[in-house]
Amino acid sequence: MELTAVLWSSDLRGFTERSDRLPSERMIAILNALFEAQAAEIRGHGGEILKFIGDGLLAIFPIAETDAVTAIAKAAVAAARNAIAAVAGLARHPEMDDEPPLEIVVALHVGTVHYGNIGAADRLDFTVIGPAVNLVSRIENAAKTLGQPIVVSGELAATLDGVVSLGRHQLRGLATPHELFAPV
């Protein structure tokens, strides 16, 4: 089945170094706090979490009506801003004693995806697939390189006021460069 949605892909900066240094139990507690901070904002702004991928998260903000794109895009950006602040607030979490603050990047894109259960007969996973999912994942990688906490695609930027161009970027595996934007 097809669905139009704002796609969210986020990732924790510095996860590999931190997880190599900390005991697994402590890292799991930190990840759970990290995911809860993001999940509260995603759910609170009309999004749905699809999966946790290591230290990353994939979510969607479904768009049922074409004229709702701008409102949902704004809600996704607000959720991203609030999630970044909530994650920064985890510095007071007991498991974060003597640890540098957590920092995430969030990529947002609007597009059409195919959704359903994917996997093996004894282990299915409800998810979305398609070029839009691939693009938001590549934007997330670019966000790390660009040092921007929130990076949005040109398609999403077209629905928003108050964005600044970050230039055109060649994204891994994609044939043409994409102009990326950051909300101001």
C-alpha cells in the first residue's frame, strides 16, 4: 500500500566511541532514555515510530489529505526541535554522569512510500520502503557531515517558511545532487 508522509531519520552522534567505552548495561539505559525523549516528541506531534536501528530511529508523520502537507511538515520540524532539546536535557540523567552530552541529527523529507509487513515467515517487521526512505537516510548522513542538527530535503523545504539553503550535495548512491536546507 502507498502512503504520503513526512519521513524522520535520526541518529546519535558519537555512538560508536561511546558504546566502545561504556558497559553495555549503561549504554542500553542511555539509548532507552534517548529514544524515549525523541518518541515523546514524535508521538506528541502526530508521528509514528516505525523502528529503532542501533542508535537511529525511523518515523513517519502520515499525510492523509494533500492540503495538510504544510501543517504536518511544520509539526515534524517542531518535533525535531523539541527532541533535540529533550536529548540535550538528558545531561541530567543518572546514566550520563561524567559523560559528554548526547547530540542527535534529524533528517526530514516528504514523499510517497510503500508500507507493510516485511521479513521472514516467523519474523515480520512493519515498515516503509522506497526511494523517499533511501533519500531521508542519505540526508541524515549529510546532516552529520554538515554539522547541522536538522536538515530537510528540498521537497520539505518547499512547504516551509524560514529555511536556509545548505547547497547542493551529492548523496551516496543517488545519481543527482540534492539541495538541502536547514530550518532557521
